[in-house]
Amino acid sequence: MCKKVKKYIVFWDALIINILTFITFVFFWAIIDSIDLFNPFDEFIDNFDFTDLYYSEFLNDEMPTDTNIFIVNIGDLDRRGIADLVFDIQKYKPAVIAIDAVFAERRGMDDFYLQQALNSGDNIVLGGFGIYENDKATGIERTNEFFGKHPIGHLEMQADPKTVREFDKFIKFGDTIINSFSMEIVSRYDKDVFLNFAERRNQTELINYRGGKMPFIIFDYEEISDSNTNLSIIEDKIVLMGYVRMYSGAPSDTLDSHFTPLQKSDYGYADAKGIEIHAHIISMILARDYIDKLPNWANFLIAFVILQLFLMWLVYYYVNGAKFFDILSKPIQFILIVLVLWGTFLIFSNQGIKIDMIPTVLALVLCIEVLYLYEEALELFKIDTYLTKEFKFTKDERKKVLRSIIRFEFLKRKSSSPSK
């Protein structure tokens, strides 16, 4: 009578290693998050996003300038200067003039002139700042009623934790909803586009930054005059008035500056101005070029599936190609990580879907070490699986291990029992 040969399946070993890898991942993450010594690493993980590499390294430099949106630098102008600027811009009949400023209190005689400028047309949108308690909106700081009643949008953008990658479409307090500055501008410029974007029910949206060497045309306030015929291009377009620099030709500064995935600065400081970020948001909305973000459970599911497939190959190759495993496993691991990231960039670029690949990459980095530990544990306890099928453990070996475990447990309990 023939002895029945045991069948070992590579899937189960790979599955167990997969689960152990994610347990290890969670364990190390908890340590990093809870011990002050690892704060720099924790902050790096919080600040880093793989899509930042796409924006900083792979974004199309040949993308044309968006000519629906123009930025006018208000520099160091006082209220009278801003009023003059508004009067001059109105002569070229833009569809919307949006001012990234809040005139919360009255300051003097120039306020009367500014009042006239702000009421020179029904195309003015002003900014506002949310008032928060415990991260919950309770109101909004807006321009003084003396200057008239104008549409407003809140100016804050979300930093995660310090790089601006997303924004709130609106804030809500009580029964009042205030659109974001960018959303309010779009609602005045193209109602259909606004409604299309508003139907996406997320309160928070990712910003799809525009590429190109000059995403938007920026005029300094010195260029705005009756004699500048170039300004005819702003007719029926959006004009954003905000701070870019102190004056024409002024060196870069950090006033109203933010870090963005574009990483424009060669010196490591934030140099994307708030008004420029609003321009990117508006451009994204008008182009209907939105980004969809996968939920966390989907990111972990993708990581689990990719790791399972990789581990099935690893386990098979560990058993059947053991001579070359140590030489080839690490390079193949690195190539797979590169392919995963490249695939993420392609999906992000072509489909507008953001996948968080941090769980996948960290799991791929850990999995080979976990495989070694798992195989050693199987060998130590003389357990038959696909990984150990070549060892052919005998019954006597297993009994010896079992007796050792029982004896260890007995001595442990005996030593821990109270003395009489």
C-alpha cells in the first residue's frame, strides 16, 4: 500500500507571512508614533506624499498658461492704492474681481474711496477668515459692512501638516454655509461648473496643481493703468488680487507663503503665495480635472493583494531556488517597489486617482525579513509547510519539541506560584 504524499500549497505560507508583515508594520508604526526619539521620522512620514514626486519631477512643463485666470499683485499698497487698482481693472470689464483681503475695521478717510471702488460693480468677491473653536467653525471674520455687502469665501487652506495638498470646499456653522474663496469665485464665473463640482459630496478636495513653466500670468500693480493695452485680455475673465511680492522686481519673501507639492523654491523655504494656490484650485475646477482619493481600506487592500502575490513568488523561489535567493530577492524587491510607484504615477496622471502607496512600500520592505523569521520559527518547532517540506521532520523530532515546550511551561508556572 502506497503512502499518501502530503500536498503543500504556497498560498497559505504567503498568507501567514502577509498577515505577520502587517502586524509588524503596525507594531513599528506604534513605536515610532509614541516615542519622542523617532519624532523626526514620524514628521517625515506625515509630511511626505508620493504624489509630491509627481508634481515636482514629472509634471508636464509644456502645459500652456491658463488664460481664464489672471493674478494682480497688490504688493505693499494701502487701501487707497487698492481702490485705484480696482477702478483701473474695472475699465477692462473682467467677469470677476476677487480680492484676497479682509477689511475688517475702518481706518480713516481712505475708506470712503475704497467703499466706492468695492461698489463699482457687482463682480467683486472678498475673502474671509473662519473663526474656530476646537477645530470647529463657529463664525467668520469678514469685511466691515461699511464697505457694502459682497459675496465672500473663506481663505483658509488645509496643510497636511504643512504642505498644502487639499482644501475645504466650504465651512459650516449653525445653518450658515460659507463657500471657499475659490468656490465662491467659480460660482460667479460659471454656475454649471460650480454645480458640477459641488455635487461631489466631499467637503475636502485634493488640489490638482497645474503644470507649465508659467501656469498663470501675473501683473504687478505698477503695470495696471489705462495705457497698458495688454490688459484687454482680462475682459470676461477672472482677476485675482492678492499678495505676490512687495513691488515689481522685489526679491522673494515668505509673506503669505506656503509649501506645495510643486516645490518651486531652490532654497527650501515656502514660496507659493496663497493667491497662486487659489488660482490652481480655480483652474482645476474650471477644467473639471478633479482628483479622486481612495479610502484607507482600499489602500490597505491593494497593499495586501500586491504583497500576497509577491510573497507567493518569494516563498516558491525560497524553496526551489535557494542558492540564488539572497542574491536576487533584494534587487527584485527594489524593482517591484519602483514599478509600484511608477504605476501609481501613471494612474494619478491619466485617471486622476490618488492611491496612498506608503502601506504597500513599507510592507514590501519588511516582508523578506519577516519571511526569514517565519521560516526559522517553523524549523525550530518542526512544523511542516511548503517552506519546510524539504526538511522531512520525524515524529520523534516533533515529540521532542513538544516535550520541551511542555517542560518550559511547567517550570514557568512552578516558578511563578506563591511559596507556602
